[in-house]
Amino acid sequence: MLVLGIETSCDETGVALYDGRLGLVANRLHSQVDLHAQYGGVVPEIAARDHVRRVLPLVRDALEEAGRRPSAVEGVAYTGGPGLIGALLVGAAVGRALAWGWGVPAVAVHHLEAHLLAPLLEEPAPEFPFLALLVSGGHTQLVAVRAPGEYRIIGESLDDAAGEAFDKTAKLLGLGYPGGPALAALARDGDPGRFRFPRPMTDRPGLDFSFSGLKTHALRTFRTEPPGPTLAADIARAFEEAVVDTLCIKCRRALRETRFDRVVVAGGVGANRRLRERLVRKLDARVFYPRLELCTDNGAMVAFAGFLRLEAGERQPSALGARARWPLDSLRRICHRPPSAGADPLAEGGR
């Protein structure tokens, strides 16, 4: 089965083609970073309008890259949520229209499930079950994964997620947008011994996260310490070390609780070099993560997740739908027999 994947959940337009026999055969991405940089963050209306301009040309480019005609596409997958509702509706409308015009089935894909399954595109792919550390945008979650679609959230952020804390702290330090990569780059020049920031919620039991106080600690340090040429870099290093250590500590706890021996790291923060190195070194488990271009939002992960659900018989009804909020643990397990007629993962929370 050849599946077209469309990702428009936030500020990147991604289109890809996944072939069940050959794997990923095309992957196209347009980033809106330059559009939103002048505002210091994503403007939802601007994001949605740019998706309208970009998505169909990217579909044509992906088909050309793969050397396929539209008639070769056997299914369409699009991000149905969570995300910015206006941006999601662009992808949903285009995906449904293409599926209808080509006479093929469509399926709405959960954005976080797509991130979580992205490491399965690599070799070697992780076997089930595994622990997933999802660090994507406004989400930081620890998920016990028994099978595709069978997810149990065992830890999550109670306030700012790791990605949000990176972006907000970068803004406090006067760094540009996107803040997370800019802060990580600055941290490379920082002195690791100058400051030690707290590791939030590691002094108590549990697997939940809280990074809001860490952001406040960074701001207080920036305002009270004597200014100097290395102050921002030293704060960035201390902040990054604290986030990375916290994520590692919670992963170790989660591995003990689940007794799994495999960890999947997925989402934008999963591209952080220090986090990858620390997890591999500190965890008594095999660590899997996708290549860097599949960590941030992309069409490849949507095409692959959509392929798995379409192959299992899931079909989207003709009604157009998208969800700004969509709990990951509300998804149904992917089986290899057709579900009951009219099944809709966007209806009734996907139950």
C-alpha cells in the first residue's frame, strides 16, 4: 500500500509517501520559521494561511520525487490532532479532498502517535513493548507502549513541557526564534561548573514533570548575577543540564516500574544532542530515536502511522474533523483485521 501523509499541526508543512514494500519513498518539508521569527513565536492564523499555500505544491513535489502518479496512491493520512485547529483543518480538508478525488480511503493520525512510531522507520527498529519518552512541543510524557495503539501514560508535564521551557527560557535570555535549538547551541559554550539548577520533582516519588519553576530559576539567575560575556551561555548550560538530568532520572524510574529494556525517544527535543548522549550512557536499556529530520514535525511519520492504521482496516468517514486536543491513551490498538463499520478515531475520543 502506498500512503500519502500530510502534516499541518503547527508551523511546518510536511508531505511524504510511504510504501509498504519499499518504505519511505518521498519526504518534503516546508518550515515557517522565517515567517514567525519576527513575532517571537507561532501566529496561528499566519500558520494556517501558509499551509494553504504550501501543501498542494508539496504533494506534487513528493509524487515527482517518488516517481509516482496520483493513481498509484492507495490511501491518505493526515494529522487530525492535537495541534492548532486552523492549521489542522487545512491538512484535514486537503487530505479528505484528495482521498475523495482519487477514490481511496483516508485516516486521521494522532500527532503524538506519529512521533512515537517514527523510530520504527529506522534500522534497527525497536521491538514492542518499550518505554517512550515523548518530548514534542507542549507535551512531555512517559508512555508504556505494549503495541501500536496500546498506550498507557505513566508520567506527564503538570505545567510547562520541556520544549516550552526551552523556548521560554531562550526568550528570557534574548535568543531568537525558535528558542530551543538556539539555547542548546549557546549551551555548548557554557561553563558546566558555574551554576547548578534544581532537578524539579526528582526529590519525590512519581514520574510526572514540572519545568515552570526551572524557567523562573533561570530568569532569577539572569537578573541577579553580575552581567558578563558568558553569563547567558552559562545559564543556558545549567538549564539544559537540569532538563536533561531530570528526563534521565524519570526514564530510569519508569524503566524500573515497567521492567522494559527498550526506550524510544521522540519529538523535537529528542533532537537535543546532550539528551541523546546522556540517555545512551545512563540508562540500562537500549535507546532508539529517529534521524534528526524525523524528530521535528514531518510528513513521513504521519504517512507511516497512517499506513499502519489503513493496513489494519481503519477508515475515516466522509465528515471532516480535527481536534485541538486528543488524548493519546484514547486511541484503539491497531489490529490486523478490519474494525467495526463506521469506526472513527475522532469520534467519542477514539474509543
